[in-house]
Amino acid sequence: MVHAIESYTGKNKKNKISDAFAKEALNLLGTNIEKAVFNGSDVKVRSNMLLGTTLAGISFANSPVAAVHALAYPIGGHFNVPHGLSNSLVLPHVMRFNLPIASKYYAELAMVTFPNIDFKGSDEDIALKYIEEIERLIKKLNLPTKLRVVGVSESDLEMMAEDAMNQERLLNNNPKKLKKEDAYNIYKTAF
């Protein structure tokens, strides 16, 4: 899901083809992920997840990922946290950081990711509700929501922020410019 979200909201190389793949990926993933996790024997649901993942990959291959991945890399690299989990630990926090710039895009994605939810209000209202729904999903799937749970100490946050800033190719694609202090504050919120 992160691959599609970041592809759709990235500021470099964003294009209609990648956007279409991202939207279809999020629709398949958002409508099937809970069923896949809680009933892994459903072949149709698992097939939809596989297709959604593939479409997300096609999307970000043409319109790259951004700050979520930049901040996730130090978590995975230093603490042996799997890629998907390291991304989910920072996803809602980076989305909140990007909200002033990316709310229109998040609002568009909300409708396709969670089509059974009646999103109403301004783009900002819908985008915030989208972030809340992603947080709800993360909790429902029983994923850790705090960095401390995966072995990160508060004293590690500064080093992680420095490491994240080395991911310039990803940070340059983020909708909102992210500085080292922003990375630190995102980690602190996620801690």
C-alpha cells in the first residue's frame, strides 16, 4: 500500500499511468487485506492481494517512492525490521507531515482504498480521515505501532534521522520538503 500511496503523491515523475496503477492497487489491497490476513485460505482474496502488490510495484517503478521509505530504511537496516513493517511504523506520521501539500491526493486515494467508507468534507477532512483509517487498519492487523516495540531506543532517533537524510533520491520526491529536524520529530512521534 505504501508503494502505491507514495507513487501517487510523489512530486517527481508523477504521471497518469502510474496514478492509474496506484489507484487500482490500493483498491485491490484496501478491500482485501483484512480478509487475506484473517482468512489466508481464500484464494480469490490472496490473488487480489498479489495483483494489487504487482500493480503497486509497476506504479512506483515509474513514479518513485519518497519520505516514508527514506525514514523506513534506517529502521530496517539498523534493527532488522522487515520492509513492510518499517514502512507501516512511519507511514501515518509522514502522511500527517505531508498533509498541507498532499491532502488533495490523499483524499482521492481514500475513496478507492476504502470504498465502503462514506468520506465527506473538504480534501483536508477526507485526507485526515484516510490517515485515521490507515492507522485503524494497522492496529486491526495487529502490527506494532511504536518504534520502541521493535527495539528502537530514544537515543537512536538522532542517528536514524541522520541516516534518513542520506536518502536524497527519495526525499527529493516527497511532496513536502523534509529536513533532519522533521525526520527526528516524525521518529519521536512514532517512538
